[in-house]
Amino acid sequence: AVNFDVNPNFRTAMMESEPILKGSDARLPNLVFTELMEAKGVPVLDLHPAFVSHMKGGGESVYWSNAAVHWNIPGNQLVGEQIARWLIEQKLVPVNHN
């Protein structure tokens, strides 16, 4: 989904191989999932915007290769920072009262 949003060549190739994707929203699965979870009171952190922003901003690659979906070290660092910030903002980090 991230590559679909940031890589025009990838998006074109996907739409050529799967014409049903024309006009589709790559974030729709995340949005539907988030809505379902939040309706159940489960907070959700959507990492898609962080990855898109990083990649559109010219940040270094976050995947092991152009064909990979697994995060490399910078990708894991990006995710770790996002999760840490989100947990603090959501007040989900226990406070040590020692």
C-alpha cells in the first residue's frame, strides 16, 4: 500500500495487472480495520502515513530491497519511534512512581 501511494511506476504496474485497482484507495483496508477496532475500544496506530511521509520526503529506504515488504534497520527505527510516540500520546506507558 505504501509503494502504491509513493511510487508511480509501482502503481501503474499494479493497475495494469489488476485493472480493478484503478481509482482505488490503498489505505482503505487500514481505514476499515481502524474503524472496526476503534468501535470496539481498541486503539490503533496506522503506520501508513509515517511511511508515506518518510518516503515522499526523500528518506532512505525502509525495506530490505525494492521487492521486499520487510523493514530494514531504518524501517524498524521509523516504526519504533512512531510506536513510542503514539504509546506516550495515548497514555499507554505506565508511569513508574519509584
